[in-house]
Amino acid sequence: MPVSAIDAISPAFQHTKQQLIQPFRAGQWARLALVGLLAGELHSGGCNGASFQMPARTSGTEHFLGLPFPAINPALYAGLIAVVVVVGLVLLLLFIYVNSVMRFVLFDSVVAKRCEIRRGWNRRQTPGLRYFGWQLLLLGVFIMGLTILAGIPLGFAFAVGWLKDPSQHLVPLILGGMLLFFLLLAFVIAQFLVQVVSKDFVVPQMALEDISAFEGWRRLWPMLVAEKGGYAGYIGMKIVTAIGAAVVLGIVATIIILALAIPLGGFGAIAVLLGKAAGLSWNLYTISVAVMAGTALVALIVYAIALISVPAIVFFPAYSIYFFAPRYPALYALLHPMPPPPAPPLAMGTVTGPEPIG
């Protein structure tokens, strides 16, 4: 019998507790942090690094950082920008692919209560590639939708002259802006729902039955239509629990960021002062070292946040699994396997072992 969104919370909590602390295994915790980070299941509480500011009074570092950059040919600038754009696109595609495969690795890890990254990565290449194509399609639809929804109204406003003298057309601009805002909001919410439903209810079907995302949606759609209230309750409850987790983890993450950034920032300031004393200035090498050091610091902070987010990384997939399992027999059978049949009773006089010698 299908369970409600509230009823699925308790078994998800129990599952999380059993997987993480009964018994506690540091290696599994570390692997789950990496898998959850790459699978996009990191609930960091919406930490915004821009709101954190280091002390701004260091006269020596200001002098060093204020040194002018060397003059570079504009054509070289253009080439560097083109390289950065191409590399950025390649890295984006690579991350989406890794994210797609790791989504299945996380599903397997939660169901089996055991995280095996290498085995899961090798095993889930085919469904991961299919989900990669699905995610690219969603990304394309999202970009195209934003372009159409924002481009057409802006083009119309420009064509009729509203943007040339906006003070003379405040009423249509305000009303049109409000309408455009709500249209964009509805589109973004719809895109968000498709992504959530895909990873929570389509991925299990792809993992267990080797089907495409389109086939998974074709099978899921009648369930959504037949039980609108149940799935709407699930989405609402997931939002509520995600907000609660974000608040708690955000406080802990802020403490971790401060604990890591302050001493490491101090080391960085010392390095800058030493560089100034040695007569260094900004050039290709010092910029490269600074970028690598900053990247390493960001990676360390992000992974530290992932480590403290492991309970959420396990709980939210478990929550979707326990909600969906009663509605999807293949998943229910995986969670609740049938016990093996009892052995038949031995007949009277049956010899159960080797006969004694002598």
C-alpha cells in the first residue's frame, strides 16, 4: 500500500542512521561525501562566500596586490578569453556526465547501504550516459525557454520604442515586467520540478530496468496523474525538510569556513608579504600560483562542507526511495527481498554426514 509523504520520513531516518552510525565507518562517510558532491546532492544551507569578508587592513599586501599587471596584446586577451570559454564548456559537459553517473552510484550506495565508487562507476556507465543525454536536453530546453520568454518581450519593447524613452511608458513597462516575472518564475519552477522528479523517480527505473529517461517518464506520468495529492505532498515535504537541513548545515558550514579560511588566509597573507620582500610582482607564474592556491582552498572548503552534509546526502535519496518503493514493485522488492524458502525436513534414517570408520 502506498505510504504518504509524512510516513516515508521515519524509515528514511532509520535507514540513514543504520547506514552511517550502525556501525560508523569513516571510509564510507568520506566516499559518500565525494559521491554526494559529484551527484549534486550537497545541501550546504545556501552558504554565500560573498557575504564573508576577511579583515581588510594589510598595508604590505595592498601594495603588492596593487602592482599593475603587465601589458598584454589585446589579441592575446581575446585568445585567452576564447580558450577560457572553450575549456569552461568542456568542463561543464564533463561535470554533467560525472554528475549523471554518480547519481546512479548514489542510488546504489543508499539502497545497498554500502558505497563502492569504483565498482558503481564501472557498472553504471550505460544508464549514466542515458541520463547525461536527458540532462543536456533539459539544459537546452531551459536555455531556449529563457531566451524565448525574455527575448521576445524585450524585442517587442525595443521595437515599439518603450525602451528608448521608458519614462513615457511606465505603465506598460511595469505591467509587462510583472507578467514577464511571473512567467519566468513559473518556467523555472516547472524546470525544477522536472529535475527533482527525474532524479527521484525516473533514475530508480533506469537503474533497475535498463530503460531510457523518456520511457521512465512515460511510465511515471500515469502515476503522477492518478495520485496528484500524494506526489504534491512529497514535493512540499521535501522542500520543508530541505529548508530545515539547509539552516542547520548552513550554520555548521559557516563555522567550518571560518575555521579554515582564517588560518589559511593568514598563511596567504604571510606568503604575499614574503613575495613582496623578495621583490616579486604579478606575472604569469605568480598569478598561476595564486589561482592554484585559491582553487585548492575552495576545494578543501567544499569537501569539508560535503563531509558534514553526509547525513543529508543519504537521507534525501532514502526519503525518495521509501516514498516511491510502495508504488514501484521492482524497487520495493529490492528493499524488502523475500526470505529464502525453508529447507525441507530430513527423512528418517537419512545420513547427514560421513559414516564413522571401523
